[in-house]
Amino acid sequence: MKKNLFHALALSSVVTGSAWAQGPAEELKAEARTIFLNSCAASCHNSFVSPKLTDATGEVDWNAVKTHAARILVRVQDGTMPPTRAPASQQISAAQRATLVQYVKTLTTNTPDNGGLPLSNLKLASGFNMEVFAKAQGARSLAVTPDGIVFVGTGGFSNVDPSGRVHAIVPTSTGRKVIALAWNLDNPNGVALKGNDLYVAELTRVIKFKDAVGWVKANVNKNLGKTSAPFTAIYSGLPEQPTHGWKYLGFGPDGKLYMNIGAPCNICLPDRDAYANIVRMNDDGSNFEVVARGVRNTVGFTWDPTTQDMWFTDNGRDQLGDNFPPDELNRLTADGQDFGYPFCHAKTISDPTYGKNQDCNSSAFTKPEVELGAHVASLGLTFYQGDAFPASYQNAIFIAEHGSWNSTRKNGYRLSVVQFSQNASGQTVGTYKPFISGWLNDATQTNWGRPVDVKNYIDGSLLLSDDQTGAIYRIYYQGN
């Protein structure tokens, strides 16, 4: 078993096109391999211990070694691997640790093909790097299985996949493969997993692919043409609307399926039970109910892993200028809360048409936790839950900002982060700042990418979709 892992680590850099294939000193490679075998080899991370670097037969899973390289690197750098409880024979010296860091970095920093995308133009937070994980035309909402399959919805405002597909990115022994789970759906933007079943939101209905995980595993190496997996509709009759009709899906801690229904306009006074709200239902489509009102257009929500509260982004109205109103990061703490649309925007901005007789300071309207950039088109968000980023990012909220569409000066086109801390008064406050920028060239006012959704991946990295390029990026920490 150890020999197999030794062989996998020796070849993984060659297989992935890393710098090790370009001829570093053989004695350095040999030393690094020996250190890895002695400190964290198959005896520690076998098919029974997570993260698993071997399969059920005891053979090395080469994809797993590459997948978890960033996580391994962080633990080697911070001294938590090998663990202090490990036998003395598995402990390593400072010099050995430095050698191991140098070796593992080659598995995380070299990607031979990023699809021709100018990733070097991007500015990342210190210590971070990124690569193209996969490409799927029109990539928008993401859903990740525990074993690393990624389902990808398409459609939405950009509607850049006219084939109406839901994609699946499937790890295989020869690398990741992208296949279509379904074709010819009507803006299948929202995707959500419950067990092995995948739920997809079209414009007017929600459909269910029973055992979608099993289907893509069984068909990943077949020539499927335009064959779709079988599905059933669990909820139909959602309102047809020309604006904000695309849906986002997510299963809450209560096991219910949550979904947005946007306002059918930029600014108007719609039926607030039918539009501009967040709804939920059972996983069979029954017990459909409204849980939040006054939500203009959310295309991203998630749940706080500690409090179980729902957090969601909301896009502010247009035609009040480039700087108003801000987008919102909101928190739902009780059913029935009203977030103000169309009367009030952000924390205290009264709408010039519909807010004249409303008190926007009133407790009747729930205020956002954080005001985001104006017109940045904040969409998908997630709490970071991995263990491969520095501690300051634990439970931080990452927000994909799709970018403005009609501002005089473009805004957004980035991945932002909100980190929480306590101020001098003991209040928890969120600090909002860019995390990755550069999809927008501010000087020329041109953009080459538009982030949409962000999710935790199984190796402690983040995945970020981009519907303009069709890329799903993998963002990982490699240290300074």
C-alpha cells in the first residue's frame, strides 16, 4: 500500500503537468516523497480515514492526492500534520517540513491549461491562488456532493446556454469529466441536493432527478448525445414573469426546499404574496408557503452553520443613479419578516415613489446586516466551512458579484468577502471588501468574466462559477 502511494505522489506531478516534470533535483524529490510516506501516508489516510487518499481496494486515488494537496499544504505549514499524537517515527524536523512544503506546493500551484483565460489579470487576497477547475457553458448555480461531484445550473439573466442544460462535473480516474444531466430545460438556474437526488428550478416549475448522483456516475463514460436523465415535476405553476424570473434553490436545516420569486419589474407594487419573496415547500412540493416578503431579487442564499439563520443577498433597484441604493446582505431570523421592497431600500432609503407614506426607520422592516456595493449584482454566497484557509476566514461569507448592467461606470465583477468581528461595544459587525477582482478592466470598462455562485469544495477550497466564460474556478490557499 505504501509503495502505491509513493508511486502516485511521484507521478502525480507529471500527470498534472507540474514543475516537477521539468527536472528538479532527484535527491530533493526522493527526500520529499520519503518524508510524506513516513508522516502521512496510506497508514494514516487510507480508505477508512478522511480525507481518503486510497480507494476501497487499497490502491492510491491519484485524483484525491491532487484534490487534497492544498489542504495538506496548509496543515504541513501550520504544523498540524503530522499530528502531535502521531508516533515519534512519524514526526518531522523543521528542515523536513520545509522540504515537504516545497514538494506539495508543486501539486497546488501548477495547472497547465486554464482554458486560455487571463487568470494572471486577477488580483487575489494575499496567499491565495486559483485555477480553472472545469468549464461548462453558462455555468451559474452550483451544488456539491460529499464525494466531489459538482452539479451546475444555467440560464438566469445572461441565458448564455441556449441548450438549457444542467451539467455535472464528475471526478474519474483519468480526470474530471463534464456531462449533461439534462437538456432543453427552461432557464434551469437553481440546483440543490438532498441525498443523491437533485432538484432543479426552471422559470415556472421545480423538477426532481431521483438519484442524479448514481445516474451521472453510471453514464460519465458514455456517449449520451442529448439524452437527459429522467425527472418528475414536484411543483408547477410558478408565475411567468419577464423580469427576475430565474430561481435559486437550497435545502434548509429544516429539510425544506427554499426558493426565491423575484419582483416582476424594476420597481412596482406587486402582489407581495405572489412576488418579491422567499418561499419554501416540502421535498415533494407540498406545503408551499411564503417565509419572507419585500425581497426584490435574491439569487443566492445560505444558512449560518452556527445559528441556522438564513442569509441572502438582494439586488437593489435601478434608476436612482450609480451610487444608490446599495445591494443588501440580509439575515432571516423569523418567518414572515419584511425586508422593505418596494417601500424602502438598504437600511433607511425611502423609495421616491412607493416610500412616501412609509417610515423606513420602522422596525416593521428588517434592515440588512451589511450594505454592499451599489448595483454590483450580488448573487451566490456561502459561509466558508473548510479548514484550508487561514482562521480569519472561518465562517466568513463569500459573495459572488455578477456586475452592474446599466451603470455609467461598471461596478462589481468580483468575489467579495464579509468577515465578522466584535467592535468596542461588543456588537458583531461585518467588514465587507473585495477578495478577488480583475474580471473588470476599470480603465477600459470592459469585462471578461461574471462571477455567479460560490460553494465550499471537499478539499477546503472554494468553487466559483462564471457564466460569461463558462468556467468554474477553484480558489485555494498556498501561503505567503
